[in-house]
Amino acid sequence: MTTEKKGKIMGGGNKFQEPVKTSRRRQVRKEKEEDEVNESFKSPNLEAERRRREKLHGRLMALRSHVPIVTNMTKASIVEDAITYIGELQKIVQNLTEKLHEMEETPLEIYEQQTVHTIKPEVEAIDLKVEMKKMGIEENVQFCKIGKRKFWLKITTEKRPGIFTKFMEVMCLLGFEIIDITLATSNGAIIICSSVQILQGLCDGDSVDPEQTKDFLLEVMRSNP
Amino acid sequence: MTTEKKGKIMGGGNKFQEPVKTSRRRQVRKEKEEDEVNESFKSPNLEAERRRREKLHGRLMALRSHVPIVTNMTKASIVEDAITYIGELQKIVQNLTEKLHEMEETPLEIYEQQTVHTIKPEVEAIDLKVEMKKMGIEENVQFCKIGKRKFWLKITTEKRPGIFTKFMEVMCLLGFEIIDITLATSNGAIIICSSVQILQGLCDGDSVDPEQTKDFLLEVMRSNP
DNA sequence: GGTTACACGTGATTC
DNA sequence: TGAATCACGTGTAAC
């Protein structure tokens, strides 16, 4: 007797009614309290519980729609896939951030040469500024790789007529395309900072030897026109 | 009678027993079938259902642990927060990818100066022009006098091979000496800002008609190389 | 027939 | 009180 009661009244799917929505899972929903047992005991939170279930179901479906790979349709699998996907996204974000960070602010290889040999490059840069102000001009060329095909260079030398034109000719000769450039003259000195890129179709960035290029630049800048 | 039966046998939380684990939510679990009603009908899937519930619960908790911001502890909220977090992560990834891509490889800018001919220059030039106009960049030349022998100029135009070299040639032809210059390229456009000075010995600044010079510059910049 | 997964209705509990 | 959430045990489909 009790079993019958239980089977009739308590939880458990009833007849399926709505058509299959997404997958092969059944869609169970009672029509209305029209089952044979009419002693319907109105639970106070029956409707609320239904809405809660629907809400959670909807959220899970939304979550599923936001995750590209779904191994299974089950609730646990949906959540599990979401977890792994979040992990992948976090990893991707981390990698991209690292890559971007190291690309835009830490040039890996810096080749620098100065006519007067000093020891520490950082100090050199500071000394250079001082030197410039004092009109004691030190020729200086820096050349470093900042991207696959991109390079960054800085040239400090004395200002001579046509030196910028010569610089442009050299860039043209080497097959470099000017991305951006800054030139300033002061007290008989000239400083050129520029990002350049190897022309497409010529070669890739690996075929450029930064040290050799730097030496060549220095030599050309030194030579009188 | 039926109500009593239902209340006793069917679903519903029992006495709470284990201590509160994570939050203020109650932890309900029956000790063993020691309730007054001993007519326990071993449902074949009772234990399985319990494991399933535990599994889903664990997954949800894991999901919650992977999401930094949690507005609420409820299941629906956990899933909802996960969805918004995934959206944010996807947006971040997209932004970072765009930034990285445009930083290390600019596919549109190709030739400059006297290039080796590889692909169709006309098509590329048109593309750049379109790109430039899409960004709302218009061809423009400004030229004004800022000193006795000094002038300031700004040129905005489409990026074409050799345009910077041509600019330098024109400056040389006009007898201008570069004081400082800034060049930047973006989206098929090129912008040049420069302070120039009339070469000493040539003439004074009054002999330069800014309007005429500007028109000449505009014309030269427009002409194909 | 055994296993898995789901929705269901309910009591308990917290706010 | 009342609304909201949860765990529970079960019936029932699908594999």
C-alpha cells in the first residue's frame, strides 16, 4: 500500500509531453493535477521549486552555449567542461600577457657599439646624454630586434649636411621599411630613433645579423659624404 | 493519512548532522535508515543518485573556485558568474590577440622606397587608401612659419613606396634643413611632422611663400613616383 | 536487467 | 510570515 502511495504521489517523472528540445533527453512535465490521485497536496513551494529548477537549467544551458567544446550533455559534464575551458582561457590570457609584455618593453638582444669603449651599456646611455650637452659628440649606434621582422635602432652622431638623407639611403639599401622615426637635432648633434621592418618578400628577420648591421650603420654614419 | 505517509517517506531533507562545511547552508544527511518508519524500500538507484548529486555539487564548487568573483553562493549564481567570467576572459583574449597581432605583424604595410616587385602594387595601394579613408584620415599638408628662418610642417597622406624618400628630396631641393622630424605610419596612412630651417647662405625666410610651398608639397606628395 | 541521468514534489532551513 | 534554496528519495526514460 505504501509503495503504491509513494509511487503515485512522490517525486518522479511523469508523462513526457513537450517535444524533444535539444538532445535525446526526455522532457518530463505533468500536464495538470489530473492524475488519478486527486488528493493533491498543494505544497507551498511547488511552483517556486519549479521555477528554481527551470532557472538552473537555463543557466546551465547558457553556460554550455558559452563553452566551445562539450564532451557530454550531462549537468556535471557541462560544469566540468566549463571549468577546463576557464582554465584554458586563463592560460591563454597569461601567455598573451607575458608575450605582449616582454615584446613591448624588454628587447631581448641589444647590440650596441660605441667608438669609445666603456663598460656598462646603461651608464653609457646616460653618459651619452651628458656628452651631447657638452657638445662632445660620441658616435653611437644601437640596433636590436624587437619583433619577427621588426627592429629598433638609435643613432647618435654629429650633425652633418645630408646625413639624414644618407641614413635614408642606407635604410633603402638594406631593405628596411620605416615604420616610425624620430629625429632631433641639438647643439650640433643629431639623434635618430626609428622602428624599421624588413620588406616583405626580401627575407625574414633571422637573416639579419644585428651586429653586422650595426657595424655597417656605424661605418656609413662615420664616413663623410 | 496520506499526508503523513508522504511527509515521512518521500523526498525532503532530514536532520542535519555534519558540521557546516563552507557557508551557512545547512548540511543535511540522514544517519541511517533509523527513522521511525522502517519500511525502507531500497530504491535501486538511491546510492547512485546520491553519488550523482555529490558529483554535481563538487563540480559546482570547483567551478566556483575557478571564478574570481562570486556574487552569491547559490547554484544558479555560481553558473551565472561563471558565464560572465567566461565572457570577460574571451573579451580579454580577443583584445590581447588583436593588440599582439597588430604589434608584431602589420600585414597591410608592404613596400616602401624602390622595392622589389612582388605582388600588385596598385591593389595594395588602393587597399591602403581605402583603409586610410576608413579611419577618417585625409590627405593634408600644413606649412607655417615659426621663426625667422624656421618653418613647421605636417603632412598626412597615404603611405606609398618611397614617399618618405621623396619628401627628403623635396626638402633638399627647397633648401630646407631638417631640425627635427617625426614620422609615424598607421592603417595605410603616414604622418610627418617636422621643423625645418632654410639653409644658411641661401636666403632668408621672407623669400619663402608658405602658401606656395604648401601647395608644392601637396602636389609632390600626390604625384606618383 | 543494469546503469546513468533527470525532473519531480516535498520537508527543512535560512534570510 | 513568506520567499528562496537545498538535499532528499523516487519514478522513469535512455543507453
